[in-house]
Amino acid sequence: MNTPIGFIGTGRMGTPMIQNLIAAGFSVRVYSRTMEHTATVVAAGAIACGNPAATVSADGIVLTMLADDAAVRAVMLGENGIWQKLGPGGVHVSMSTIAPTTALDFAKLHEERGSSYVAAPVFGRPDVAAAGKLWVCTSGNAAAKARVRPILAALGQGVVDFGDHVESANVLKLCGNFMVAAATEAMAEAFTLAEKAEVNKQAALELLCGGLFASPIYRNYGQSVVDVSHDPAKFALRLGLKDLRLVRETAVHYGVPMPLADLIFNRLQSGVAKGRGELDWTGLALGAREDAGLNE
Amino acid sequence: MNTPIGFIGTGRMGTPMIQNLIAAGFSVRVYSRTMEHTATVVAAGAIACGNPAATVSADGIVLTMLADDAAVRAVMLGENGIWQKLGPGGVHVSMSTIAPTTALDFAKLHEERGSSYVAAPVFGRPDVAAAGKLWVCTSGNAAAKARVRPILAALGQGVVDFGDHVESANVLKLCGNFMVAAATEAMAEAFTLAEKAEVNKQAALELLCGGLFASPIYRNYGQSVVDVSHDPAKFALRLGLKDLRLVRETAVHYGVPMPLADLIFNRLQSGVAKGRGELDWTGLALGAREDAGLNE
Amino acid sequence: MNTPIGFIGTGRMGTPMIQNLIAAGFSVRVYSRTMEHTATVVAAGAIACGNPAATVSADGIVLTMLADDAAVRAVMLGENGIWQKLGPGGVHVSMSTIAPTTALDFAKLHEERGSSYVAAPVFGRPDVAAAGKLWVCTSGNAAAKARVRPILAALGQGVVDFGDHVESANVLKLCGNFMVAAATEAMAEAFTLAEKAEVNKQAALELLCGGLFASPIYRNYGQSVVDVSHDPAKFALRLGLKDLRLVRETAVHYGVPMPLADLIFNRLQSGVAKGRGELDWTGLALGAREDAGLNE
Amino acid sequence: MNTPIGFIGTGRMGTPMIQNLIAAGFSVRVYSRTMEHTATVVAAGAIACGNPAATVSADGIVLTMLADDAAVRAVMLGENGIWQKLGPGGVHVSMSTIAPTTALDFAKLHEERGSSYVAAPVFGRPDVAAAGKLWVCTSGNAAAKARVRPILAALGQGVVDFGDHVESANVLKLCGNFMVAAATEAMAEAFTLAEKAEVNKQAALELLCGGLFASPIYRNYGQSVVDVSHDPAKFALRLGLKDLRLVRETAVHYGVPMPLADLIFNRLQSGVAKGRGELDWTGLALGAREDAGLNE
């Protein structure tokens, strides 16, 4: 654990992840486009670097946790990017939710230089990251995955592997986010019906999400839906829109009609059009309410 | 517990429920349109009666567990029906999944004669009923509910009350069935995408339904979807279609657009049109597969 | 043309139809639940009657043009209804948009008494009725249709027959209304896209509805959509909701998933929930606008 | 009319368009990636060139009529492309159905070199092109449009202008194609209902598409739907899928939820997944049939 690892992205997810890595004994060198954002992790022991390449040695390991495909592309292929720096033996662990096709592109580029690309997107919001309870999905080169596994193990309660196809973990991550949004829409419609029929929504939530659907997603998201409370955001609606856009593009890529994904995408797109992009993405539930003539 | 209670309907749900009531010390008088169907419960100690009215005394308690609105109507209002028999103090506990508007009609009719109608639909399939683990939702007259509560407690792991409006428990039950079907559609689309993207579906199921969605519905229904295995039926697709039809009619009654309910209804309607009415209702997942060009 | 014919319903459609019958030389005896509504046609030469039965002799012909299934049922089967009055040889020509299953029920009842039921729903709004340019669809008993054909010919520019199954004309009428609403939704989405992309909507309308879609529906309905002008109503949105409800119920009856009908139904249902029931039914187009964040 | 004009693309649309230009007195220099495809127009008097740039002088006019964005990009920006060749005063008239954002990109590139880009997509299939009855929509630089107007006038029955924003004509073209596909889906659902209700579909078509919907699209496309006849293709289903993909991407770009476009897109996507990409795009109507349990 003496060799430092690089970590790029010190936002709401990256910060607690870095803290957990330090707590687990890793040395971490960090980079953020906005230097002030590194203050918290530097206070915890991380070393701030002036550019992406400076976080890692040529055969080292660097993790990226960024907002979208473009942000990963920038730190990988931009000036002082990690792709130029990493050489044979180097590993890029990409933990953001990005398009599977982008993952394939990145993996090919790394292969050209002898470095490896491991897809390792995670499930869980910042509070889950802080608790070290993320679920991590991996795919890509087996040797590279074996090398980074201790690092990933320090970040979550489980690492589930999806094999050699580097895009697989990203497909799976998109499936998961889609299912979360689908559950939100289902509760939005059900609890709107309950409200207009004058059924006690809180009791309904407790029955359904305490029994049949006794899982964190249903309990937590369901409470937001019942309370019509979507502010402050744990995960912004505009980011949910981005994720569902990726789901749709991936579905088109593989030739899979997904009408429920379309329905949810339209709820999110409408939310952004109505100025709700910074609400929590459970705010997609407002669509069903408004269609029924209930106010926001 | 000396006064016998009536129980009408000795099908796949009624039979284990009656057995549990007997095991809990109740005397039970039963009726079924098909007399042979009472054999199992008679062997367990129930007394078979020749018509609905004969199962109950004028001020007694009678439970009905039948396939649909028409079946309940028949034993309540048909020849030798329980409505004529029950008088002041009598209670009809109606446990079937029926329309909220039908519940309202029945409650008014009982009120005319001084008897009470308690709505008490349940969540759980026959194996859950047998284990005495049903969830029971109640609504209606408070005194009547108090009187029947010990009986309902013997049938499940919890009784959740939804107040005085007699139709509320039925609305809630329909919301729950809708949410189950919605989860099935979400998994159908997600796992179809996974399959066409060559992602290991079993691993996907274990990650998603072991973590975020760690609830019985997701695990059990999800396994059927992953295995593309919908036979034999635990709950027939044609009955699921009936339930979603009730969801749609109830949504229209209360003025609530439910596009996700429409999507699921169409999956089920298409399933019946293709001759799959006797498959398990998780077979609605075949729709997403076929739209993606995968075979049944 | 000496024998008078009965006509029940003197609303926005019935009034001009009666005027055209009189202009064509028919004697017409009319009934309306609201007696004042007969003033216009009485001034034109119609004779007002005190109840439905009084409009027609036992073997005569009576036309009904009313709001919905219930209104037809009332004048047919209610006190002094036409069903009791008509006997062998009598013909009831039912021109309202009602459910095909209701038409079947009514036809059976007439058959019991030796009278005939002819389904003859029409296409066209009040201005079209006034111009004598309705399109009339018929179905039912061949001899009865032959007898009433001169009357129907006086009402429109064409009578198209759909054979012996009495419900067929009603199915066809519902198909037509569905297609009109579908065209409205298509234009609503297209012109909303045009507006947000800053494309001249009026020029778009003229190109599309002057060429490819050069038909009255596209031109007239399209102009309302482009102008976002849905008041006053030529055909009220709440009546459109009723018609689409009949489309959905008919689709369920015959086992036909119609996702586009569901989409339109939800637009209309949402319109009523938002207090727009008295707008013109082209107001369903407001749904697409609002989803895109444009104001009403 | 002495200066020759360039025309790139000699497929099913380009060929009759070139023939009409020659018939109108224009000299035409043509290029096709597949040289054999120029034989017909060369026989009619066109001059075949060895590469795109050779079809046009530096300040000349060149029209492109190609399959998709990539094909236009190739002849514009590839080796011996027209972009390098055209200089100040040169005009590129782009008649293909491409993305509005692509049109914007191309226009900017031309501006850099002093040449102009005119968007001029057309409505009409090959038989309409042959009859010189296309509808042409234009947008872009006013002076350039004025210069090419006589050429466009020779191709169709009308040229409708959509102003200075170069992408506008492409947005409009996508709106039109969307509306055509929407009408097809509406007829597919309506005529499937008619078929299962045993209503005469041909009579239904004649009534609806002879009256309310008396336009070429409804009559021609409707006949294919009624006959369940989608082979041979006038416009291939896979190309329809491409167009609807552009509609969806454009809708996302401008923030417009279009659920009906999603429905149609999924019908087309499913059609390709089932191996029907080479059928006519009216074959999207098979989706509604199959969902209702009717066979192909």
C-alpha cells in the first residue's frame, strides 16, 4: 500500500471515496479541475496535484469519478491527460456512469499504449459512499481487475464482476439506474391514485415498502414521493436525465425497445423543461401528480 | 371462539386460509360452488354447507375469498345469499381483489339491512397464505373491524388499517398489484437489454435484487424473468389482466392518468391474445423480449 | 313523406339535422328533455311532443341523437320510452356515438318486440350537419336500413353501410374519432417541436396540411393547434374523453392493445383534471406543450 | 442555364430529379460512389464525374441527395470533397433528410470558406419525384436561396421557405416524416380493432380516407395497412427507423418530450429486430396486429 494511487474527481461522490481509501491505508494523489474542491481530502491526507497525469506513475493505478463521458474524456485525453502518462502495466479504473460505447472506445485507446481500462461504476449516493457501503460492478481485463480489487473492496460492501467485455459493467449500471427510476414512476402513479382516492399515503407506503417491496430504494424514494419532497437533491434531476439518455442510447445501440425507459426519460426531460433540473431526481414523480390535476 | 365463522371460497387461497383458522382454534363452516373443493378443509375439521347463507348465523361473521366481483356478488346477493341472511350485527369480511366501486355498492346494501361490510384484501400468493404470512389491509366500519381483527390476525403477519372509507383497502390492494407488475416490466426491459448486450443476467439479478432491490418481489419475480420461465402459474396471467383492468377503471374513476399501468395492461392483454392466459403473470415480461426480436 | 318521423334530441347536432329533414319535405315530431331546446325546430315546422313515445307511431321511424349511452337508454327504456311504443315494423335509428356493446343490447331488446334497431352514427360537427354534409355509417337489419335510407340521405353527403352486425357502425365511428384525436396529438408534438426550434409554425402547417395531409381534419384542427386556440369548443373536451373512454373499453372488449389510444385518453383525462373539460377537444394538444415547458 | 450544376447522389430519388432538371434545360454534372448508378442519367444527358469536386466550379451550385448525414459528410469533407472546391459565391444545396444539428455544422463550415449552405429537404417518394411533384422546403442564406430557386422549382410543385435559420427546413422535414408515421400507427390500431370486431376494413378505409382524411398519405398508406401488404418497399423500414431516430435526437436537443414519436420509433426498432428492415416502412403497422394476436 506504499505506492500512491491517483484519484481524479473530488465531488460529492469522490470526496467520501477518497476519505475511505485513506482510512484503509492507501496513499492518494488527487486532481480536480476546481482546485478548492480538493481541500477536504487534502485535510484528510491526500496530496493535491496540478494536472491529471501528475496523480499517477507510468505503471500505476488511477481512478476517475466524474460527471459524464466528456469529463472522463478530458482528463484521459486532454492536455496532461492520464492516457499519455500510463504505459504498459498502468490501470485506469473508470467509476463514472458513462455510455458502454464510450467505455469500449476508451478501452481500445488504452490497449494501444499497453495500459488497461477497468470499468467499475458504483451504486449508491454520497451518504452510502461515506458509509463505505457502495456496490461496485466491474468488467474488463482480468489481470487488471485482480490488481485493483483490494482498492475497490475498500470502497464498498461488495464487488460484483461482469466478465471480460469492458462495457458490461456500464450496461449493468444503466439497467440499475433505469430500474430505480421505474420504481419511482410506479410509486408516483400509485400514490397519486391513493391521494385522489383519499387513501392514507403514509400507511400505504408502510404496508407496501415494509412488506412486498422492503428494500432501501422503495423506502427512501417512496418517502420522497409520499411527502412530495424533492429538495434538496441527493442526485440532481438533470443528472438523472443524463443517465436515462444513456439508457435510451444504449437501448438503441443494442436494438431493444424500452417503452418504460421512454416514459421515465420524458418525465425527466419535462422536469428540466419546467425548471426543475436541480431538484432531486425523485422529482420525476411530479409528472404523474400534475397530469392528475394535483399541484406541485 | 365457540361461535363458528363462515368462509366462502375454497380455492387456492381460501383453502390454506381456512386451515390456518382451524389451526388457530376457530370453528369454520364453509361453502364452495364446487362441492369437491371443500374436501381438503373438511378433512381438516371444517363443516361443509349447502349454500352461502347456511355458513353463518344472522349476527355472525362470514369471510369471502373469491375470484372476482361477479363471484362475490353471486354469493352475497344470489339465491340463499349471505346478504339476506345477515342482519343487525352481522359482518361480511370481503377479502377478494375487487373494484373499489363494487365495495362501495356492497357496503351500502349491507347498511340497508343493519349488517356491516369490511374490506380486507390480502397480499400474498397461496404459499404465503399457507405459511400464515399474508399481509391484510382493512377498511370500513370501526366496530366491525375490531370484532373481526382476531380472525384476520390468525391469517397473516400483519393487519394494516386504512380507515373508515370502505373502498380504501381495495384501492390500496390495486396499487400494490400495479406496483408488482410495474417492477416486472422494469426487469423485463432491463434484462432484455442485458441479454442483447451479452451481460450475465444471473449476476445482474444477484447484484440488483440482492442490494438496491433486496425484496421478495424482485428476487422471486426477477428470477422468473431471468430464466424466461413462466409455467406453471402461481398467479395466472389472465387474472393479472383482470386486476390491471380494475386498476385502469379505478384510475379513470378518480381521474388519474397512469401511463405505466396502461403499458402493463397492454402487455397482459397481448399475452392473453397470444394464448398465454394460463401462464404465470410474470409472463408479461415476454412482451419486451419479443419486441427486441428474441424468441419466447 | 306524409307519415311523420320522430326525432329525439334537439341539441347542437340534432337541431340542424331536423332543419334539413324538414327542408327535404319530411314531417318531424320532436322531443327534448329540455322543452325550450325545441323552439328553433318548432319555428322551422317541427311538432313538439311531451315524451319520447309520442313522437312516433307503433310501426313508425324514430331517430335519436343524444349525448351518450345513458341518454339513449333513458328515452328508449324509461317512462314513455320508444321501446314500449314501437312494435313490429317500427325502426329506431340511433345516431349517437355509443358503445358497440350497448348497440348490441339495444338491438336485442328491439328484436324481442319485433321492432328494429339501426346504428347510424355520423361524422361531422354542427356546422357540417347544418350544411347537410355529414357522413353517415349504418349497420343492422337490411330491410330496416333500406326503409330509412332516404331519411339518412337527406342528412349528409354519403351513407356508407357496414353490414348486418348492428355494432359495426359504432366500432367504425369510434375508430374515426380515435384517428382524429391521434392526428391532433401528432400535430401537437410536431408543432411544439417546431416552436421550440423557432420554426415558423404557420408555414409548417401550410406546407404539411396543404400537401401531404390536405384534408379538412388536418387543416382545421391543425390551425387550432398552431394558434393554441381551443375556445370556444366546437366539440367539448369532456365529450372527447367520453368517446376515447368508449374506444378503450371497445378495444378491451375485442382484445386489442391500443397504446396510442391510451396516450390520447390520458391527454384528455389530464385536461379534464386541470379544469379544461369545456374547451374544444383540440385542447388535448396543450399536454404536449406543457410537457415541453411552454405555457398554456 | 448554360452553366452546369452539380448533382451528387444518383439513387432512387436522385435519378428522377436529375432527369427533371435535364428536361427543364439544365446541364447537370453528376457523381455517384457507385459509378454504374449514373448510367440512367448519363443516358439522359448528364455528364458523369470521377469525384464530388469535379461536378462543380468554385462559384457554382451543387445539390446533394444522399442517404444520411454520414454520406453527405463524406462528399462534402472527404477527399475531393465539394467543401474544398466551393469558394466565395458557391452554393451547396443539401436535399437529404439529415439532423438539424448536422445542417448547422455544415453551414458553419461553408461560411468559413465564403460558400453558402442551403437546406432543401423534400417530401415525396420516387414516383412523386419522377412526376416532378415533390414539395421542397428551404432554409438558409437569402441570397443563396434566391439563386437556386429556379432549380428547385423545376423539381416540384412548390417551394416553401422557412427563413434564415439553416436548420429550420430539416426540423420541418422531420416533423413531416413523424406525422406520416404517426398516421400509420393510428391506422394500424384502428384497422386492427376493426378486423377483430369483424368490421369491413376496406369500407372503413374508404369512408375515413375518402372523407375526413381525404389526403394522399391516408389513402396510400391506409391501403397498405388494410391489405397487410408491405413488400416491396417504397421507403425501407430501416430508413424510417433512421428518420425517427433523428426525430428523437432533435426532440431531445430542443427539450421536447414526444411520446408518440417514441411509440413509433419502438415499432420500427422492433421491426428491424424481427428482420423486417427491408419491408416498406408502413410495416410498422405489423406491431399493432401482433400485439392483438393476429399473425403477420
